[in-house]
Amino acid sequence: MAPSTETEFVTIVSSDKFEFIIPRSAAYVSETLRRMLSSNNFPEGRTGVCVLEDYSGVIVEKICEYFCYNEKHKDQVNVPDMDIPPELCLELLMAADFLNT
Amino acid sequence: MDSEIPLPPSRRVRHRSPVKNPPATGAAVSFQRAQRLSRFDDHSSQPSSDPALFSSDDIPASGLENYHAPVSGAGRKRRYRGTWWGEQVLDPKRKRADFKDKRNVDSGVWMGSDESVAESLLPSEDGSAWGEDLRKSVLDPRKPGSSIPVSIETENMSSQTRIAFKSPEESDPHRFAREVIGDCLDKGHESIDLGEFNLGTIPPGLLLPLQHLTKLPSVKKAPVSENVFTSLQPFLSIYLPNNSLSTLHKDLFELSNLKVLSLRNNKLAEIPSTICKLTALEVLNLSVNQLTYLPWEVLKLIQQGELKHLTVRPNPFLTYDKAKIAERHYNNKEKENHEDLSPAVQSHTERWGPLHLATGTITYMDMEGNPMGDSPSSNRLTLTPGLASPVNDAPSLREVALRAVSKLPYLEQTTDEELAEYPALIVPLLQQAREVRAAGGKSCSVCQREYVIPRAEWMEWWDLIPFENGMKMPRCPNEMLRPLPFRRFACSLSCVPGSC
């Protein structure tokens, strides 16, 4: 099997088995995911699949949305605010701490 | 005829029946009662204004066939008071003053038609009973004041709510301050003097009514000249000298028409950046406090706002000589010695405007707001800080989530005990969001975006001598510049000067 570090997309799996396929560069927004996915020593790095055990599908969807948002607005000056439902923001704070982003 | 279809009689009966037998519903009863209690039932067919005076010729005399006939009665026309369709007033000698008397009793304008309105028209025994009447009739409009248990309940309720409205631990200074402000509001005084009130804090809601302060017109006597017509927009001044304020409530910065603010001789260690909302501010006195720096937003008030007179000394400001300076923007071209701060004054801006002298070193913060590289608590995962992650304009996920948190409506009510139930990782972040919210929000000094966690901060040194003397005189050519420190925050690493 070819080293997955060359694949364009990676898969993020939530605790309730929702799978989100996002560009590798977007996933690299997170420092934690970058380390997991770019290394050949971790299983995530070999398969390109990263399981976030602690977070449900709703949260992981929002996280993936943020990755794409960050990727899109990387070099722009006036970044619009991302819309976050209030009921998710505390869990997202926890996720942000884990993902180090 | 037999074939003719008879009119449906049942329908007429149905149509008329509610008129014949009015159902005894509460609404109808109350409506009748309201009519009975009305103050205007004596001449209910008459309008409330004076009846109009009409005139006409006699009917036969005014016909077209008599057009050239000599007018009988020499121009006398028939006059009558009443409505145009000929209804006569019962008492035509009624004076206008009678109506005026009536008007003094009650304005006569009521926007409701149910029983509560009719009852509240009646004079009650005392004020509280009036409220009880109203409440009872609102709660139970069909049985006005019939059952005793209901009235007992409402009495208990009202006493409870009265206690709840009046906060029990309001201290004397706060109460006095509230009285002074109420007095100023009543009399339309535009200068609020709260000096030497021993105020430790500004309680929430104390200053907010001043938003609606209006001056009273100054016209007193009949001969009115042109110059008494002045704007009723108040020249709002708030004086809070010689108190022991250590924090400022965000209400103070909601008074967008505040012109003069004096906080002399308090215990302020920091001026919140929300001061930039006071765009009409002209005079600001911050002397004799514990300030070591000023918010950069004060400078913005000078450059874009109306601020003309800034009194900030004495304060324990950071000294320019010992500060770490990254870049000097202003130095005398003729003399190479940077420490000699005597300007070569030429242009108008150099004489009157603020002068940017230098920029201090920039401190970058990580995503949790800790200074990068210095603190051991940061860099838990990041082994190569700053270098691996490129400069990114987009806010971090923490920041995005915290902005959502800071917009939550109940954030201010959460106590520390409640916060302690959350996971320990996010408690400091939530506390910070709450502080930012209590301060009225922060916005990036470069891109104006709201933020919760600053990512960079630095000092700028500016000279404001013309503003310190109230724009009375410009900088003298040989005067020493007196740099003031202004602390500036940025919301992202790319807002830092030099990076873009």
C-alpha cells in the first residue's frame, strides 16, 4: 500500500461513525491532526483515516466546516465570522483544545 | 304569489337573536359596565369639542329664483350651533371652560375597552389598592374582586415582587448617586457631579438613564428673542472625581453623547478599550489614577473623534527611556541623538497633531492568549512554536467558538461556581469571554473586528502636547516631547504592523 501521505483527501470519523472526507491540507489546519496524519508511525498516517472518539457527528461536522473555512480564508484580510450555533460552542471549545487549533 | 320563494325567516331570527338576548359573557357585561362608568355618558351623542357654529340663509330666501330679491333682515343669516345635519345642542350656552374642567380630570384617552380599564378609571382608596384592582381584573376579568383567597394571593405576590425589585444590599453611595442622577434627569441638568461620593464601583443601570436626558427649554418670559431657541441636545458632562473607582462599568461607554468625562483621583489601573464608543467626547480627565498606559482607542478618539482636551498626568506611566523600542518613527533628522526629543517643528500637523514617536516590541500570543515562548504552560503540543504554523488570518477554532460564547445571552449571569462544573480546560477561556463581555466587547485596533483572545500586543509612544493643554497652543519648537504609552491589541498575527 502506498504511503497515504500522498493522498489528497483524508477521512475523519466521528464517535457515531459518521465519516467526513476533507482535503488533507484542510485537516492540516489542526496541529494534532497534522501530526497524526503526516507520520508513518501512527495508524492514522498509514490509512489516512482519523477517528475522533470523543466527538459526535454534529461536532465533527462543524470541525470539518471550520477546517474548510480556515483554509479558504487563510490569506484574506476581512474574514467573515463563521456561524456557530450556541449549543455547540462549549463542545467546540473542548475540541479546539484537543485539536490545538 | 305562491311560487315566490319566501324570505328565510330563520336567518332573520338568527341574525337578530344576539341583539334580543345578549349572552351573559364576561366581555359583554364588562363592556356594558364600561359604558355605564364612562365619564362621557351625559352628552354621549355630542363630540368632546365645542359644537361648530353654522350659518345659513332661510331656505325659501336662498333659492335661485329669489337671487335678485332684496335680502330680508339686512344680511342676517340664520345661525345655529350643532352638527351640520341640524342636530341642536341641548345647552347652547355651554362654555369652553366646562370642557376644560372635564379635561383636567382625565385625558379621556384609553386604549382598552375591557373591565380593567373601566375600573381603573374609578378613584381607588390608595395607590397599592389601585394596582391590586388592576391586577385582579386582569387576572380574572369575570369576577372582579369576588373571592378573598385571590386577593390574599396577589397581596403576597406583590410584596414579594417589591422586595425583588429593590436590591437589598445597595449601599449608601450608590443610593445617593442614584438620587443625584434622578434629580438631574428630572430637572434637565446636563452636568452630573458625582464627586466625592465614595463610589467603589458604578452599579449597573445607574448611568444608563442619562442616555435619554433632555435639556429643559429656557424660555421663561413672554418677550422671546431669537437667541433663546437653542438645541435641547444636552452637553452631557459626568464628573466622577475623588471616588475610589477601580473598574468602570460598560454602561458609562454606552452614553454616546457624553462630552465631558472626569475620572480624576480614582483607583483605575486600566481604561477599557470600549472608551472608543464615546465618539462625542471632547474633554477627558484621567489624572491621579494608577494608569501605567492608556488604551490605544483614546488616540483614535483624538484622530477620528472630537477629543480636544486630554488630562492624563500625573499617573505612573511607563517611562519612555526604559521601554523596549522596536522602531522609532519620529526623530530629529538634524541631530542623530535619539534621546534628545526636541522636534524640528515645521508643518501644521507637527505643530498641532499627535506625533507617533515609536513602537514597542510586539508580544505574540498563542491561541489561548498566553505569550508565546515565555510561558511554560503553552507549547504543550507545539514543539516548534510559530515556525511550523504559518501566519494565518482566519481566527482559530477557539476564537470562533469563544465569539459565539460571548454572544450568549446568559453569559453574564454565570457565576464562578457554575463555571467550575465545566471541564477545567475551558474554564479560563470562558472566564475571559465573560470579562470581555462585561467590558462591553473588544475590537481589534487594526481591523476593527471583535475578538476575545488577543493574539498580539504592543506599545506605541505618542506625543500629545497640544491636546494636553486643550488645543490652546501648539508645540513650541524647543519644547521637550512628552511621550505617552498607548497599549494596542490585535486580533490575529496578520494584523501586526509590518507583517502585511
